[in-house]
Amino acid sequence: MAWTPQAAQERLTLAARALKLWGPRQYRVAVLVAVGFAALIGVATVIIPNPWFSREIATVWWNYPVWILTAIGAGLLAATYMRPAAQGALAEEEAPAERKATRMGIAGGVLSWFAVGCPVCNKIALLALGYSGAITWFAPLQPILAVAALVLTGVALVWRLSGQIACPVRVAA
């Protein structure tokens, strides 16, 4: 399906229908994964203060909404891999389009970690750019990484959800 505003609207409508058909099991998985993802990213980037990690540069206001929205998206995305209770636990083999959505979701999660983390605490940025480079070059890119993380996670989620309605898994008789 080519991207047009009408096609995007159709995908969003199908995604909303899919969410309405979810049972408690999918929502429980979504909540558990979202909380786990938020805890993992929050502790590692010191958005959640903890004794294991430290942060040289304080968080900025947009770190919190990006962190929470990405965690919610990751939780919902993980729940799309659950079949309804009557069909068993996990979905069958992924189609190529579903693998693309999976990769986009993973990329969104990784980008959110880079986006909300301390620019000089990130060992990759620090090794590649040095301390002043991380502040001068990497820190200004973090909001762009945050938007990319949210877009990738959102597109992957809508893609997977709309596929649950447009291409549902058949129940074996």
C-alpha cells in the first residue's frame, strides 16, 4: 500500500479497531512490557535516580515525555505479538512486512535510549566525539533522535495493529 493521506487514515482506523478487539491478556502484556522498558531506560539513563549510574548533564524537560511515550509504544508493540487467548500464546512466523515493523520498533527503542541519555555519559558518543564533541554535536541531535524514536515506534505500532485487522491470523479448525 503506497503512502497517501487516505491510506494513512485507513491504517489508523484499522489500528484503532484492532485495539478495541484486544482482550485483557494483550493489555496485561502491554502494561508489563511498558513498565519494564520504562524501568530499563529510566535507570540506565538516570531519568530514574539510582545508585548504579550517574549523569553528568541534567535531564531536559522533553526527556520525560519521550521516555514515557516510547515505553507505552514499546509495550503496545510487544502486545501485538500475542495472539488472542483462543489461538495460543505467540503469533506464527513473521511475514517480511512484519519483520520490517519489528526492526522499526527495535530502532525506535534504541533511538529513545540515545535521545534521553546524558550526551557525555554515552560511551559511544564520548569515544567517537570526545567530551566537547558530545556536547557540541551529539546533544543538539538528541531532540531529532527523540522525534525519530517516536515516529519509528508509532509507525511500527500502527503497521502491526492494522495488520491484525487487515490480515488476521486464521484459527485452525
